[in-house]
Amino acid sequence: MRLNGRTTLSALMAATLGLGTAAQAQDKPHDGVTVNVMTFTGPQIAEPLQRRGKEFSEDTGATINVITVPFSDLYQKVLTDWLTGTDSLDAAVFAPQWSVDYVVPGLLEDLSERVAADEALQADDIAEFFREFSQKVDGSTYMITVDGDFHMVYYRTDIAEELGLEGPKTWDDYLAFAQAANGMDLNGDGEADYGSCIAKKRNAQSYWMITSIASAWLQSQGTSQGAFFDTSDMAPLYDNPGMAAALEVYKKTGDYAPSDEINLDVGDTRNLFQQGRCALTLDWGDIGTLAIDPENSKVIDKVGAVVLPGSSEVLDRQTGELVACDDTTCPHHVDGINHAPFAAFGGWSGGINAAADEAVKDAAYAFFSYVSQPEQSNADVTVGATGFNPYRTSQFESIDNWTAAGMSEQAANDYLGAIQSSLNSPNMVLDLRIPQNQRYQQIVLDTAIARYLAGELSTEETMAAITEGWQEITEELGAEEQLEAYKSTIGAN
Amino acid sequence: MTVSERFDGFLDRNAGRLFILPAVLLILAFSLFPLIISAWLAVSRFKIGRDGFTLTYIGELNFKKLFTGSQQFHFLGTFSSITLTGWLILLVTALLIGAGIRQWLRSGRLTVLGGIGRLIAFGTLAALAWVFASTLQDGRLGSLSTTLFYVVVGVSLQFVIGTGLAFLCAQDIRGRSFFRLVFFIPLMVTPVGIAYTFRMLADMSLGPFSPLWKAAGFGDFSWAADPWTARLVIVVGDSWQWIPFIFIIMLAAFESQPRDEIEAAELDGAGPWRVFRDITWPSVAPVAATVVLIRVIEAFKIVDLPNVLTNGGPGIATESLTLHAFIEWRALNLGGSAAVAYTLLFVSTVVCVAFFQLVVRPMRQARGQA
């Protein structure tokens, strides 16, 4: 066959085009793929996803659409989208404790093989708690952690010094500190400020707070004892003198707080703390990095962090009474105080819709891996606005990243030390992870606590309302199945 | 007569019905289908399982929870002894029911159907008043009574202010076109937008009026922390949104009344109050009754303001029935949510039909006779 000039030129062009496309495919492995990712209305969490999404798009060709909804809608929006086969969402970044409800009906993609083959993720660097608990259901990995979460107490070091106090070790210390600081001008604006600011808004992210307080009384024998239900019969542990003490502490903090505290979400209390208006707060790791934000913080180098305060008395589950903390009643005590740091929420994590196209799953996984890889994560966890808190071992080992971000050496050691103490505590309280845990906590617990704070219920009525509501759900879903699930998640089997 | 002729005759006789049939079928499909599905949900339990989800028939259990079970506090409220205000509410209700029965007995149109209708209407009204009065102490109302509060107080406030403004703007005053436009603006804003705007305005520590609150000694007061002030703020926000609706309709009613009747009365020496009472009001009363009916229907569905302003708090103090249903649905308690929604449908239907039969229709008839 004889090729004329035009044919030769066309062939050359086609070959060039083909090579170009092949090269592009290699450069941009997810070119043309769109991934719809849902998370909550930020700006925390959504901001780094959007920002990293743009970088990821430039590198891989995939388009990352971050769709946001209010926190209270997130669980249901994602679940109904996937459960009904609408599948308009390819992935979501949400609470890993909810994953059990997604895994049981087969809605979440099993990522075990992908994680095992992903060297860039450096999965071994993800702290064991997040890697083995938050990311996994029944031994398989379904979530990729992008954030580490623990509740801690933050206090103003300058005010503590002025008052001759230390970071609170017990909840009584917390109240004493709050009372002493309440009414002082904490930020030099000439106005009286508050002793304590805790997010207590209903239908928001407040319902974990009470567990952070109550755990000090409720769990003393180690993580596998659990702080929500009795592992022998699935009876709720929220109706006893320990819970009553916690409820009273929780309400008492309101005496030293803004008058509209029950309408404040975490964003509001963080802002108040950042503006120097609060002496104490109970929050996730975000405060530590928000406090060093040079543009918005008035408390740079004035913030200390401590592991959740504890109690010198704990609940004896046999007698139902409070007993003094000693080597037998609380073997993990520190100087006679039982600390039970609460891994509230478990850290925002990404999961992928099992019904998405393979190309979309690949792109979604690559995106979550990209966000979680140390190169990105090590920078993001030092920025308060991201909402991402440390969760990789390497992020705790060196304070260089933190001092480079503007944290003093003392503050960095305090902050990372408090998280590490929580992470390494043998008495860490694992968040509820049984089927429909969202209903137990976000509906029953949240409503009862909101009514208690509003003065609608007494302490006893509140405990009874939680217990009755939880028992009703347990009976509805099957007590034996729920007990098995509970024991398995806290390692009590 | 051939088949073709018979068919033509049928078409001629039923042309109207046939033309309207597609629209009716569409409406039935889009309104009846959800009604049937939600009825099924209301007697079912939704559960996620290995095969996706299951709906199990559980009979009246979801309703039982609301009326006598674990959700009674949420739906009906917490019952306690009846306060003085509660007794007053019961007294007013009894007087209204008594007046209704008296009016019916005197009407001379005593039918069985009318009797059953009134029995349902008056029975429901008495039950609602009793629930409201019995849960009034300490403000521990359930979502049903809170919704009734929004409906009764909110619509009354909106009607009085909206009608008053409309009456003023119907007069020959300077700048009335400007006022009409200004009063109308809130109606054009989306409800969620209004809720967020109002949340900002009502913020006593950071809002634009905070210096005023502080100067007045209310700097440390939080309306959101008290059940009644929180409910009142929602009523005020709702009124800000809906007064323009009543205003614009009542303005049209005032402006469309015949001038000759008023001029004749004025020539006969009637003063402004007499003219309003005997001529203007009877002329606009049917429109007023209709606009109240529309607002009542709408007010039963209030959700945006309590959701955005207070998230239903403090506690559950500002939670309306729709918000209650939405919160249950958000927790995937679809049966409980549907049961709340169905109860809302029943209450709002009875109240609105009764209002139409006992207020709107008599006013229209009276106007027709006049």
C-alpha cells in the first residue's frame, strides 16, 4: 500500500494525539471523573476538603464537588441517598461511629485492600485507635481518617497564674476555676467575661459534652468496661449517682457562662474562647490551633490543655453507689483521681459509596488518601480553621510543625501531651458504635439534656428519660444483638 | 342511535369533566400517593438491615407512643395541675363551643351530618384546649400545644396589625405607595432568610440592637433560654414575615369596597367609627375570614423559624409539630415522623374545616343577604 503525503500526516497526527492522550492519562489518572463528597456545613472540615480538592483536581484530573449540609442532617442525608439507591453522593466525610449503620446494609465500600496497597497513605503512622477502631467495622477498613478527635479541657494559663490555680484535674477543680474567673475582664476590653463556655446547643454537636463529664464517674476499670451500657444486660448506665453528679456539674458550669450558652454551638464557644472571653472550655482539639491564629486570636500563648478532668469517686456497678477511688475501684487512677478521656466522635473520616462506579471509587479513595497523607495532613492539623486535629503518630512525635505554625514550645507540649494522654489512656472511653447510635445520642440523649438545661426536667427525670428512651430503642432493635454489638466495639467479648 | 352518536353524546355531556380529568388525576397522584405511603409508614417500623431496609407493620404503636407512651411529653407535653390562665383558656373555649352550639340550634338547619361535624369540631377544640391548659404550668408544652400557640397568637397578632396597616394605607395619606411597598417586602424574602435575619436582629449580645439592650439593662438576658420569650420571638419573626400577606389582601378589600355606601352614610351624619363598624367591616369581613383561614393553614406548618432561631429549644419549648416530625425523620424514625405528621393533618383539617363552616361561610352568607 502506498501512502500519500496527506495520509502520512494524518497517521502521524493520530499517533501524536494517541501518545499525548496516553501521557495525559498517566499524568492525570482520574481525568474526567467527578466525585460528589458530602460533609457538614463548615467552614471546618469542608474548607480543607475544598482546598485539597482543587489541588487534587489539578494533579489527577478528577473533579471533587464538596456538598455541605447542617451537621444534624448529615447522617440521614447520606444514609437515605445510598439506602434508596439515589446514589447522588459518591462519598462522604462523617462520624466514623455512624459507619456501622452503613456497613450492615452494604452501603460502604470495603477499603481494606486499597489501604494495604497504598504506601503513600502510610497507614501505620495513623495512631492505633483511629486505625483499628475509627476506620474499621468487624475488622475491615471502611473509613479513612482525616481528623483526630478527643475531648479535652482548655484553660487560660495567664488567668490560672493570676488566680494561683492549675489546669483542672477534677470537675470540682473546673467549677472552682470557673467560679473564680467568672466576671473578670479576661481580654482587657473593660467588660466582665465568663468562667466557662461549653457548647450546649440542641441539634448540634453538643451531646458529647455530658458523656465527657459523666465518664469520670461511670468508667473506671478500663476501656472494655464501657461507659454507656452494662455489658451484662445492656442496661443503660445513665441513671445512677455518678450520672447525677455529672449532670449537676454540667448545669453548674452554666452559672459561670454566657446567658445564652444553651443556644451556643461549638463554633460560637470557640469564637468566644478565641476572643479571650472565657477562662475555660471543653472541646475537641480545635481550640489548640485556633488559639494560635494570628489574625483572630487574642489568646496566643495563653492557653493550656489538660486531659479531661476526673473524679475522686466512681460508680460501683454492683451496689449502684459512688465509692472512693482506690487501686481496686479505679486501677488506672492518677493520684486518686479517675480520668476517663472520651474519644468523642472519633475523628472525621471519609467513606465511599459501594454503589458508585469503579472509576469514581478509585478517584474518591485517591482523594481521601491524598488528604490524609502526611504531606497534606501535617500542615492541615496545625491550622485551626481546618477543623482537623492530629491523628498520626508522627504528628505527636515532633513539635516542629507546631512551633512553625506559631505555637510556643510549652503550648505545643501541653496540647499534644493532653491528646497523647487521652490516646494512651487504658481507661479511654470509646464512643457509642452500635446500630442506630445516632438515635441513642443525637435524639434521645440530646433532647433529654436540652430539656434538663432548660429546666424542664429535674436530674432524676433526665436520667429516667435517657434510660427509658435508650431501652426503648434497644428493645426495638433487639437487646441481644445490640449487646453483642456493644461488647464487640469496646472489646468486652 | 349509532354507537358513534352515543359516544358523541357522552362526550358532549361530559366534556367538562373529561377536560378536567388529567389535572385531577395528576393532583391525586401527587397528593394521594404520599398520603397513602405516609399512612403506611405511620403504622410501620423502619429498620436498616442486611438487605437494605425493612418496614414492619406495628399497628397503632407509633400513635400510642405519642399519646400515652414515651413520646407523650414531646407531643402533648407534661401534664400538671391547671393554672389560672389554663382555667381562663378553658372558660373561653367553653364559651366559644356554647356559642357555636347555640348558633347551630337557632339556625333551623339541624342535620345529622351537621351534628356529627360539630361533634368532631367541638370535641377536637375542647381536647386541644384541655391539653394546652393542662400542660401550661412551667411552660412544659408539647409540640402540639406549641403549634397551637403559634397559630392562635401568631395569626391573631398578624391579623390585627396587617388589617390595621391596610386600613391606614387605604386612606388618603401622603406616601402611601411607599408604605405599601415597604410593608410588602418581607413577604418576598425566603422564610429561611427571614429566620437568619431575625436571628441576627434578636441576638442580644452581638446583634445591631445590643447597645440598646445593654443600655436598658438586658445585656445579660437571653430570650432563647426562656421558653415563653423564645416562643414569643418566634411569633414576632413569623409575624414580620406574614403581616404583609394579610396587609396586601386586606388593602385590596378595603380599596374595592363601594364608595357610594360610605358617602351616603357620611351624608347621613355617620361618624368614622360608625362607618367602619356598619359598612366597611361587613364589606371586608368575608375576605378577612378567608385570609385568616389561609394563614391558619399555613401557620400549622411552621418550621423554618423555630428550626433556625432556636433549633426547637430551649429544651423542646419551641418545637412545632412539623419540626417534631422533621427531627424524628432525621433520626430515621420514619414511623414516628409519619404519625406526628398525620396527627398534624387531622388537627389542622378539623380546625380549618370548622373555621370555614362556622366563620367563613356564615360571613359570606351574611354579606350575600346584605
